[in-house]
Amino acid sequence: NAPIEAGVRQYYINDAKKILRACPNLLVIGITGSYGKTSVKYFLTTLLKAKYNVLMTPESYNTPMGVVKTIRGELRSTHEIFVCEMGAKYAGDIKELCGIVRPAHGIITSIGEQHLETFKTVDTIIKTKMELADAVEGKGMIFLNGDNDLIRANMPSGERRTYGLSPENGVYAFDIRVSPSGTTFSICDHGNVIRDFQTQLIGKHNVINLVGAMAAASFFGVSYDEMRAQLRKITPPPHRLQLIRKGDVLIIDDSYNSNPKGCEAALKTLALFDGYKILVTPGMVELGQMQHELNREFGERAAGVCDFVILVGERQTKPIYEGLLRAGYDEPKIYVASSLSDALAKAYSLDTDKQKIILLENDLPDNY
């Protein structure tokens, strides 16, 4: 029954195209990238809502069938903008999605080695992400994360704007400061400086994604003043670099993260804070043959940031222990806990006159 399935699929795609054709004034913005695309989609939609009636693809509905389902089930004639996340595992996936929704503009958030097992080569990943730039060329603007090495080395032709933290970008953030209530930053948009935006989010990667959304929202006519109020509405997803105050202790809850990129970002975020920095982690799992090496590297990185490290579970955290010692970390500052409650009890009992900041890294139960 594969031909029947293919026929049904094509029927749904054609139906979605017909619905889109019946909305000639609908502006479609495509968003793709190896990581960051879901965040940028959510941020951009929030900012655009200051002025427009916006529909976005929900959660991670970023496949042809997910996008078609959104169009057939949720698109109304009153919508003015459709923000469409585009995922890909194979060459041609983005091109297929562009053929369905025909984006007028696009955002490419990053290019990395995500899904390398299906793409086979990084070159194929680059070509696939750039299918979005090919689709909008000649009719719209493409926004690109100019801090990303692979994007910078493969800039598309046509109308484009870059964003990030580097001053070489058209729109960039600077003067980034963190506090227990989130992050403050300023923006330079093609020479025009706008100061002191506030967000509950923490982490430089979040600021980069916000700047991408802000650059696009500005292009679509949302003023930076209108964005200020919208930025306050953006909250971090639970357990993803979520700031929690427990008495005089500050907890950075990143317990839903499990990948090396996220661990690196979390340590960089912890480093931005002033205080006594404590890492609590059971290490990373499900990383195949790279698991030992990646956990050891995590330990080496943590050594440069943390005042104290608490490892949950002796066996799987051994490589982190090795990495800490290899980086010259002071062994008395490492504690191996038997459970999360043991780990947190230890963290709370540590004696310091500084503000305590505890980073909870990786998949831990939420009953703390």
C-alpha cells in the first residue's frame, strides 16, 4: 500500500497549496538551521505579534506532513504572517518544503553536524540549508547567523542581512550582562545603537537567536520600542537554562539538556555569573562510542569555570572526573554523590560567603 500512502500524502500537500493560494496576502517566512530554529521561530512570532496576526508551526512540526497539517488545520484568512520551521535530514528536504509553502523571506540560524549520519557529508548539509536561500532569492530577504563559520564561508548571493555578536554583522548584540533576573543587552542595527533590552533568558546562544528574530522583526516593521515589551513575554522552556531562586541560592536548571553543544553553552552561561559556581551533573549518556571522550572534554571545560563539582553516580561520571584532573583541577573540590538528593544536600552545605550558583546539567528528575 505504499502507492496509496504516497497518493494520500500528495493529496494533503496539494490541498495545503490550494489553501495557501487562497491567501495571496499571507507573508511566509521560512526558518531552518542545524540548531536554534525552534527558538528563533518562537522568538520571531512573539515579536511580530506586536503588530500582526501570526501563525507558526507548533512545537517541532518541521517536516512536510507537519507543515501541511498546520496549514490545513490552523491557517485562517485573518492570518497575516506564517512563520514556518523547516527541518531536514536529507538533501532536497528544504527544497520540498519551499515548494509547498513558497517562502518570501528566510532565516538560516546555523549550520553544524546535526544529522550527519543521514546527510553523509557536511557539504550536503550546507547545500540543503542553502536551499532556503535559493528559494527566496530574487524576491525576498535572507537573514543569516554571521557568527557561524560554515554560514560565513558559504554566503548566498541575493539580498541578505547578517546577525550575531560579532561587530562584522549588520545587526549585532553587545554589552551583554547577566543577573539573577536574566540578561540585559544592547543592539547595533547597521550603525544605529539601541540600548538595554531585557530578557528572562540567559546564555549567549539565546541572545544570538533573539538578535536574529529582532533583525527580522525590524525588517518587517516592528519598532525596537515595540519589541521591548514583547521580549519580556518570552520565558525559557522548563529545565532549559531556567533560572530558579531558592532562598539565597540561584539554580540554573538545564536538566533537560543532554548534548555536548548544550553542555558547552551551559558552562559558558555559568561563567557569566559572579559567585561560587557549583556544577551538579550525572554526565552525558547515549553518545555511542564518543561518550567517554565527550564526557572527559566536559570535565576539562568545567575545570576552567567551576569552584566545586558534584558528580551524580560513580560509574558513568568517571570520564568527567578524569577530565577535571587532567585539567589540573583540585581533587578535594570534587564530590561523587550517590543520588541527586545527596548531591543537592552537599551543594547546599558548602561553606562560602559568595552567592551560590548551582548549575543542574543533564537529565535529572524534577523533584528537587
